[in-house]
Amino acid sequence: MKKDIGIGIIGIGMGISSFKLNEVKESRFEVRGVCSARPKEKARRILDRWGIDYYTNDYNELIAREDVDIIGVYSPDKMHYEHCRAALYAGKHVVITKPITEKSEDAIDIARLAAKKKLKILVGQTLRFEPQTVALKQMFDDGSLGKYIFVESHYIHDMREMYRLTPWRLEKNWIVGAGCHPIDAVRWYLGDINEIHAFGNQGKVSDYAGMDNFIINMKFDSGAIARVLLLIGVVESPEPMMKISVFGNRGSGFATHTDNKGGILKAVLDKAKKESMVDIDFPAERGLDIYGHTETVIRYMKYFEDCIVNDIEPSPNAVDGAKTLIASESVLRSINEGKAIEIDNDFMDK
């Protein structure tokens, strides 16, 4: 297949996973340039490995290239808004790692700008593209689990080693930077959140200075309820890093994911009072980046390619990214005000 859709990557932490596209024969995507703060000499080996000739420390130069149609934003969270906005103004589609921005007002601005420019944005929520979580979602979509009653999602990650490797994470707002994983997961199943009530504390197992553990209760228009557990300030337990549990009126199940360790899908289907069990192990997928997300990134990039070529609106898009941020900020409001917070999801019409 002809490699006729050019990609420019900002950031070569997780962004390095996209480089494998250059050897995916069934994809029209090709990484043609990279921007990073690192000196070129430190990136030369990996660039040569994947046949990438262009490298810069100036993201504006990368975005301006005529042979680049899509910008992949894998920079630190605080730079997402700046990089994404510049790409949209230059007429480029964007794939951006979560969270879309650090503040909901910036995410709303990005969503409105993308709509105005008629450009596509995919927020790279990896949990939506893991084989086991996709399989669980398909079980609901085909009616196997029936109507949703309750959904639970957790993200448990002892961040002390990540603080050592990437000290900038000590400044992260974790309910935004990590809470977006489980919050997006329940939104994926249940749609818009209309009310949130939350509690939080500080684990004090690291040098992180703020709240880093949260429990979040949610209500939805459908009548379904959900719970999100986010634990960053803990000694990591033997549980999987991420888990989605779904309880329906015809069946229940869960899917798990842990970086570099694969996942599990289990479900019980209740048909005419006769139970049947689904129990599948999914092997680990080793990646180019330290998180092991390479194959997941390639899956969502193939999906994004289909969206661009066939003019399909991506999911999760910029609007989804903004709604997840609004929910995340409402968690902090709920904790600070000691009450449930109603969510306004109608910002695109204002």
C-alpha cells in the first residue's frame, strides 16, 4: 500500500510507538518527521532504525511541513493545548495522547476549533483499544450482557519509579492526568455523566504534594450508576493496573490490563437461568516505549486512518476528551465542596 499520508510526531516518549507504522504495509500512514527537546544525536539511532529523516526541536517547523498531514502529540500534558491548537490552525488532523489538555476550558476550545476547521482529533485512550476491553464492550454491543446496571473501573499505579524516570510528573494533577483513564472507560460504556460525588486523600508514600487517591461515584441519564477508583499514592497491589467491570441484566464480566503484562477477560452469561462462563487470557504485547503500548498505538492509528480516509468521526474525539476533563474537574469540586456536582455536557452548543 502506498505511504501517502504523512505524520509528524511531537515527543518521543510514548510517541516512539508510532514509528512502527513505517513498516506496516497495510497502512497508508508514514512517520515523516519528529520534534523533541532532545539533541538530535541522542535520537539518531532510533530515527535511522525507522527511516525517519527529519528531526527538529521546534514544533512549529514540524507542523509547517507540507508532507505532514497529521500531528501526533505525545508531549508532556502541560504542552498539549499549545501543540494541538497550533496543529489545527495549520490545517492538520491530530492524534493526541490523553489527557487532551490539562484544563477543560482549553479542551472545549480545541473541540470547537476542530469542528470549525472540519478536522479530526483522536484522543489516544489506550484502554479503548486493548483486545480484552474491546471484547468486553462487544459483548454488551451484541446484547450478551443486556442492559447496563452498574459499571466500575479502576486505575492503580504506584508512581514512585515513574517520578524517578520523569520528574515532571511530580507536578501532575493526577485526577486529570491518570483519572482520565477510568473516567473515560465508564463514559465509553454509559455515555455522558450527569452527576458526580467524590472523596480523596493523599497517600504520602512518595514526594508528590497533593491528593493522589480518589473514589468517585457517578450517575448517568440512562439510570445506570458507576464507580471509579484511582489510586496513585499507594504501594501497588497484586491487582491488575486497570480493570473494567460491567454488570448487566443478562450477564456480567470484567476485563483487565497491566502495562507489559497482558490482560484477562472473564464473563458470566445468564440465559434462561443457565450460566455459561467466558475466561480468556490475552498475552503481553511488548512495545518500543517503556509502557508497552506499541501494538495498542498501532491499532488506534489504523482506526484513525480509517476515520480520515472514509470521513468517520473518531471516538473518543475532542468532545469526549473535553467531557472527561469536565468530569475530572468536577471530582475536585465535589471533594472541596463536600457535595454532589451536576455536570453540564452541552458546551458545543454555546
